[in-house]
Amino acid sequence: MTTAILDAAQRVFEQYGARRANVEDVARAAGVSRSTLYRTYATKDDLLQAVLTRQASEFLTELDEASAGLPPRDAVVEAFTRGIALTREIPLLARLVETEPEIITGMGGLSNTSLVIALSDQVASTLRRSGATMPDGELHVVAELMMRVAYTYILNPHGHLDMGDDTVVRAYARQYLAPLVY
């Protein structure tokens, strides 16, 4: 049932946005009563957090797949490039970035600090599996830096670089981010 609720919530959040979506719409889309929904997720923010957590997990799985079997610096390039592209391709993330960036930045009442750290830890694990030999402390700092750089470009992609062009993103990652990893 939780999967059905999360699937329905994701569709509703994609359609209406996080602010305009309501629990009644999610319950109706999931085919459950409001009380059933509230027993599973006490608030709309809890439901949104669960949907975003699931999306983050799927996002990281795809980045792991994009970088699997590559040496560390190539893994950085491919994961960064794919991650930037995914922010345009995942409907809910694209909608939130475009219309409700405060949800992504954490100003909408959801804290993103733990999400950034959790994502950074995942990136560090991916880089370690790719063969990075740098000390753990340095690896985690570099992974966090990469997440924060990606986060900035996701929230504000317009600047000197065309972050909608994978060739440009790949060149940026190769020149500036990959050298941070050894």
C-alpha cells in the first residue's frame, strides 16, 4: 500500500506542485481513505519527504549505474553529467526546481542539510568503489563539494555555461571536478 500511496503522491505533486497538492487528491489517486493516508503519513510534508527520499534513492542508483566500472575521475565526470541531466528528466524534480525551488533548498519547511550529507556519503561510496584512494575524510569533503556544486547548478542553471548541454557539463566536470579525486 505504501508504494501505491507514494506513486499517487508523486503524480499529484508532479501535476499540482507541492504547495497546491492536497492530501485528498493523493488519497483519491491512491484509492485509499484520508484516514488511511494520515495513518501512514501524518502530514503532507511527511508524504512529500517520503516521495523525495524515494526519488533521491532512484537518482543515486542511476548515478551508480552511470559510473559503474569506471576509474574515479571518469566516474565523477559521468555521474555529474548524468545527475545534471536527470534533474531535467525527472518530472517531479524538474517541476520543483522550476516552480518551487524553496522545497529543494529547504526553506519550505523541509531541511535539506541531512539530504545533502546523505547524498554526499553515497557519492563518496560510489567513488570509493570506483577506486578512489584518497583518505575517507578528504573523500567525504570532496563528495560534499561536488554535491553542493551540482545543487547550485540544478537550482540556477543559467550562467556562463549551458548546463542543458551534456557536452558542456561533461567538459566542466572533467576540467574542474575530476581533478579533485584520486
